[in-house]
Amino acid sequence: MSFECSPTGSHYALSVQSYSMESAPLEVRRNRFSGHVKATLRKCAVPPDQLEALAADREAWRDVCEEGLAAFDINYDQEAEVIIN
């Protein structure tokens, strides 16, 4: 039995096709993007609900970005150590 004719092969092809970005509706793509942005902000310790207030003040935004990047680096290194060990 070939891969294309097998039940798992056809199911896989349908699932891949249904989740491709080209076939996804625009709203789904926007939700994926905004979800990714919010997750990245959380990883950098930037509260998404205070984003506009923080960005309005350049000095405060610069400090938050530097602290967030430092927090991200620490968490990244810790996660890498857990994976290695």
C-alpha cells in the first residue's frame, strides 16, 4: 500500500493542508501573529497590558527592554542547561 493511499497518509495530507498559512483565513493568521508577539513579550518580562504606556516614555521603554533581554537570556540559558543535563 502506498503512502498516499494509506489512511494515515491521507489524514496527514489533509491536516497539513488545513494548517498551512496560505490557506488559513486572515483572522487566523493575525491571531497567530498577535499570540506570538504576546508570548515573546512575556518571555522578555514585558507586560503586554502596559505596552503602550511603557513605549510612550523612551527612557522607561529602553530600561524595560534591557531588563527583559537580560531576563530572556537567563531563562534561555537555564532551559538549555536543563536540556543538556
